[in-house]
Amino acid sequence: MSSPICFLCALFTLTLLLQVSSLQTITALYGETIVVPCNPTRGTKSANLMFTKWTYEKDDGSNGDLLVKQSQKDEVTIQATGIYKDRVNMASNFSLLISRATLADQKTFTCINVGETDIEMFSTQVQVYKTPSPPQIKDKVKVLEKSKLIKLGECLTQDANPAANVTWLKNGQPLTADGKSTVITTKKTADPTTGLSTTSSTLEYMAVKEDASSQFSCSVQHILGPNQVTAPENFTINYPTEKVELQVVSKGPFKEGDNITLKCNADGNPPPTSFSFYLKEKKVTVENANMYTLTGVTRGSTGEYKCSLVNDDKMADTKNILVNYLDVSLSPSGTIIKNIGESLEVVIQKNASDEIKVSWTKDNGKLDKKPVFLHLKYSDSGFYVCEVSTGMGIKQSRSFQLVVEGKPVINRLLKMRGGDGRHKVLICEAEGAPRPSVHWSINGTHEESSYVNGKLIHKLTVVPAENLTVTCMVSNKLGEHMQTINVSSLIGEESGKREGSADDADDQAKLIVGVVVGLLLAAGVVGLLYWIYIKKSKRGSWKTGEKESGTSEESRKLEENQKLAV
């Protein structure tokens, strides 16, 4: 029995010496189970397989046993000691299984398949990778200063294999170290226990003023990917004031009486807290503020204004301010009382810093031009407003109240029959101002009146029982005037009709007589023309030997026309 075993051992040893297996490399994840295939290219011939054995290369170069399996049905025999004693096993396809992978497992593992006639060996190199931790920016500076190289911070990523790379970003773009304004120092260290690597990168940066809006971050790159990037961060940039700006906060255009607020802005960071304002050669310094208000400006406030830093009056800015003005005077003004027929001169004087526009209204109605009063009328009375405006939006108005007065005068005194024939309406039309009062010599059943532009119309409804002479009297503080009119009585419906014709006889009789006289005159003219025509006809008959007398019809017409002419 011992001789066959020795023979096999000798044969195995010889095979190991003569047969060279190919070397392949696989990767595994840190902390996961490593699966090392026995023969990934051809598979394992299990028909004549006697046993499968796994070994590994120790740190000193010698081989160490891991486990062996005699046949498909036999259980796996663990031969390993040390770090692999409780971590190795064999899969059904003869692959080596190593649990809880560490960097110490980065070795060469060999699978040996011993058959009845041959021996096969397959070696595999194992690499264990570990994803780095998310990057962090530590030791961040609070404030950067313009044109000064300052350490911005340190970007750190840990526990990686292989070691990770770190890149600094500004506004999403990689920063390139130039040794002057950008200095980047990178360091990689390995943990003595786990062997995992830590990468740290320090950024020293010389900021510019525009970096106040810049965003800085750092990115970690690793073979396992993807890249990991920190959240972008802003940094305060301190820099001295390079520019001062004077701002007129109040919105123009400005007019006399306005308040104007000025503001001085400086681009330094931190900004200055005190400023000097030069108000037309007058210097005013404000502490812990950057604004100053001019109150109640006048046209004399027009000019140049300046603000500067308190400790550097050359760092300044200026603005010109224009205060617009408008002067308006109107004559007359207030309440003006004039007599009808008089004249009134309207004079407006104006002075402004800009083009002027003038408009007039009377009793809120627009006028086309300035009113001219050569001969005042009652209708000229009213409230006149003159509005003056400039192109800069300044407006002023002046006004006067015109009252045209006059002694009342009756223009017409009329009478007319009511629509139902049972009453009379007396109409008294007059002019005067102030508004005249009306007094009748009789009482009426109804009164109504209107007064427009000095014209008064007063109506009195009466039912006269007898013929009357009625007086209308109008009066105001300047005097009085009266007229009379004859009014016939109304007795019964029929007499009303007759008197209706009689009442109007004074007016209608004149009209009828005029018409009759006109007709008589027209008939006489026609008769005369006809008589001349006959005479000419007779003369013609004498010349021709005809009879002098006309026909009986012509003689009759001539006689009728002569009678009408009389």
C-alpha cells in the first residue's frame, strides 16, 4: 500500500515541477466574499477526477494549504490555518470561496485538479478594491483676502484601495496649481491595520474680487467610480474700496419743496461705515450710515453734489441735481364784480425752468384760449381757472370769480292761452344780475321761472274773471323795471273762445289787416296792369282800323278790377 502512495506523491511532485499553469487576475470588493474560479476557461473534468486542492502563496513565497475535496460526493476538508482557517470553502463548481475580503487577501491562489492520468493547475491573482468615503472639506477658512495667498481648506477622503485621487473645483471647473495664486498639496497615507488609504489635498488660494460669487468644491476619483463631489461653498472675499458711487435715491424730476435723498455706495468688503457728503461746497460727515436727505430744496439747490470716503476724499463720485421751478401770477384774482358792458383785462405772468403749457377752464368747461372781456356780458360770469404746467410735471393753477351785474330790464311781456283754454299764461322775460325778483300786480295759480346767464324767464298762470291791466315788475339791488299788458276775462267756455279771439285781437287784428291790405294792393296792381294792356290793345286797333271797344267779357273784368282797386 505504501508504494503506490509514494508513487503518486512522486508523480505529483514531478508534475508540479514540469507543468506551468497560466496566471489570471480577478478583483473583489472589500468586505465581500471572494469567488476564485478553479478553471474559468475550460471547466473541470470531473469524470476521472480523483481530488481537487487549493493552495495560496505565502508572504515568504512558500505555498500554504487551504482545503481539499476527494471527489464530488466527499465533503471538503479544511487544511488552512491562520487567517483562512474560518474563512474558506469550496463551491460545487470547485471555486474557492473566501469570506470577508481584506487587503491581506491580495495573493495568488492555485487550484490543483488530480485525475487518474493527469494533473491540472490554475493560478489566480486576487485584487481587493475599496470605494473611498465621501469627500469632506475641513479646516475651512472664514474669509479670503484679495491678492493674498490663504489656505482655503483641506479635502479629505478615507478608506480606499487603491488610493483615491482628489481634484479641487472652482465653479465646477478643475483648478490647476501654478505655484503662485493656486497651490495644491496632496498626501496619501495607508492605515497600518487595514492597509486602506487616505488621501488629503490642501488648497492655498489667492482670491480676486470676483470670487465673492465663486463656488468651491472638491472631487474624488476612484477606479470603482463614480466621482464624488462635495457641496459647493462660497467664501467671503475681503478687499479694499476701489470705487465710490453717489446715488440719488429719490426719483426725479425734482421741484421746489421736494426732499432728495442721496446714497453713497462703496465696493469694498467689508463696506465702509462712514461717508462724507459735499453739498455745494458744504461738507457733512455721517457715521454708521451712507445716506443723507436734502429737505425742502429750492431752485438755489441746483448744482453738483459729491460723496467720498471719510479717510480718502479722492475716492469720490459726483452727481448734478436740477431743481425745477414754476412761478405764476394772475390778475385779477379772487372775486371780481363788474357792471355789464364794462371791460376787464386778464394778465398772467409766468416763469419756469422748462417749457410752459397754459390751459383755461370756465366752470370746469375747457376754453380754447385766454378769456378776453371788451364788453362784459351776463354770460361772462363764472369761475375761471388758469392751469400752468411744465414738461417736468410741475403744475400750478390760479383762479378768479367774475360776477357781471346790471340793472334789470324787461325785454318782453307776453300772454298766451293755456292748452285747455281755461287759463292764461303771462310770460315776463328780463335781464339783470344779481338775479332779479319778480312781482306781478295780480295773483296767479302757478308760477315757474328760470335764470341762465343773466336771463330771467318768469311764467304766471292766471284765470282772469274780468278784463285787467297787469303789471310785471323786476328788481334787484341796482334798480327796477316794469311793463304792463292787457288781459281779457274768461267767462264760460264759449265766451272763452270768443275772448280767445278778442284777447288776441291786438295781435291777430294787426295781422289780418295787414293781410287784407296786402291783397287789395295786389289786386290793384293786377287791374292796373290789365288796364294798360287793354289800352295798348285799343291803340293797336286804331292803327289797324279795328273797333275801339273790347269784348263784353273784357269790359266786365276791367270794371271788376277797378272796383277792387278802390
